[in-house]
Amino acid sequence: MPGYWPGIFVSTHQANFHPDPFAGDCTQVGYPRLMLPSSTFTLGNVTAGNGRLFLIAGPCGLEAEPHARKLADAIQRITTDLGVPYIFKASYDKANRTSIRSFRGPGLTEGCRILRAIGESNGLPVLTDIHTPEQTAAASDSLGPIDAMLQIPAFLCRQTDLLIAAAQTGRAINVKKGQFVAPWDMRHAVEKVRESGNQRVSLTERGASFGYNNLVVDMRSLAIMREFAPVIFDATHSVQMPSGGNGVSGGQPEFIPVLARAAVAAGIDGLFLEVHDNPAEAKSDGANALHLDLLKPLLERLLAIHAAAHA
């Protein structure tokens, strides 16, 4: 049945069930397949959508410039050794923390100064979140001439004014899929960016709400959203337990490798990881961060899976 996503296949004769949706006497229950051009784009040395796996990684929030530089240097050494294109990420303001007493970051001006300095000294593209239309131009201007990607947080992925303003900066845009949004509906976010004159847009899966304080990942969403734009999988926020830790979010980081392996096998373009050298002391999202010491062995395994999946 062209034009539909494989969904549930119900056999009218159980003994004759066939897993192929176009064979036997199965009845397909599918989802609308809405085709948009999935455009590749370049950000520094990273090309999204060309079949080469890239990494977005760094701390959740900017804690201090020396710490951010330490992580950027360490991750860059690993990715250079493994030949993985790399974007450094960190947020200047964690505006959606559970508690008003939670750490938020250095703010836009100082945060973008740090990110710009790292981008210039390391020759890396960088990524950071924006939260209001007014922040888009201010952040873009503060980042200066470096290659930078602006990220739309999951909770804000439907905010039309924010998406349009971000697109109009000309920066590459990464839109995180809301925990409440169906994957096929993310085409609308892509359209808002592209119809505002910006073709450099990607989508990131970071889990879907499953009851209270819990997320699950539907791996079908990766293939569905890849019809619209290059797709990134956030393996760290996907193991988050939102607001599940008495005023902070909890997490199950032991499942980061499990979900990352599945996502790479499913055919993602990029991997998003929040990485920290001491997650227990991280000022934001330490409960679902990957320890820096685990990054290289994880990437080595993921690259092997990626090569096998594309053989």
C-alpha cells in the first residue's frame, strides 16, 4: 500500500500470517506517509544526511569555561582518532529546569562568548539552545563568524514564531521532537523552517512521554522523520526520567548504549550525547549523562554497527 508507513499487520488467517505487508492476506493498518525532501546540509566539517555518522556532544549546561574547554578538547581528541565529524554542544541557559532553585547557566552573552571561543580555538562547529524569538538574533550575533547550530528545545518545537525567527538567522537549525508529538507531525516544524527561507534543518528524537516521569523510544520515528530531514538520536535525554527525582530529573544511563546501538542500526544520521567527566557532580542532567570515560568504547561499537548496517 504505497503512501503508508508500516504499522500493524493483522492476519485474517493466523496460520498464513506473513510479515511482509505486501504479501499474503494481511490487512495493513498504517500511518500517513508524508514525503518531504530530506536535504543534506553542511555545518563546518559535518555533513548531515550524507550517510556518514556524526556526533553532537558536550555537557548539558555551561558550568564554567575551563570545564567546557576540557570536555571539548577531550571529546574532539576521541572523535578525531575515530574519524567522527563532531559538533560541540552546551546550553547557555537551561530555561526549563524542574525547580526554580536549579542551576541554569551563565546566560546568553557570557555563554555565547564561551561557545564562540571554543569554536574558534578548536575549529569546531557548536550547538546551543534558544528559547524565545528575541534570543535567536542575539545568540546568532554573539556567536559571530563560527559555524553554529541553533537548537529548538522539545517543549518548544511547535512554537511558530520561534521556528521562523531561528530560520531567519541563516544558522543551521536542530528541532527536537516534543515528547508529546507524533513523529509524522514533525514535518510541520520542518516546513516552518524551510518556508522561512532556511533549508538547513534537522530533527532529533529524544523519547516520548510514557505515563508520568518516564520516556520510551519508538524506533519507527527515526525512519518516519528521516523522510522530512536528517535525523539525530538523543541517547541521553531518551533515558531521562523527567522531574522524577524530587525537584530534579532522574535517569537510567545504563540504557544509553542499548538505545544508541538500536538507533544507529535503524539508520540515523547523527548521534546526540550529553557527556560529563563527573556526572554525579554535574549541575544539570547528570542523572542521564554519559561518563566521558565511556564515550570512546561506545563510539567504536556504534561505528562497527553503522558499517554493518550500510554494508
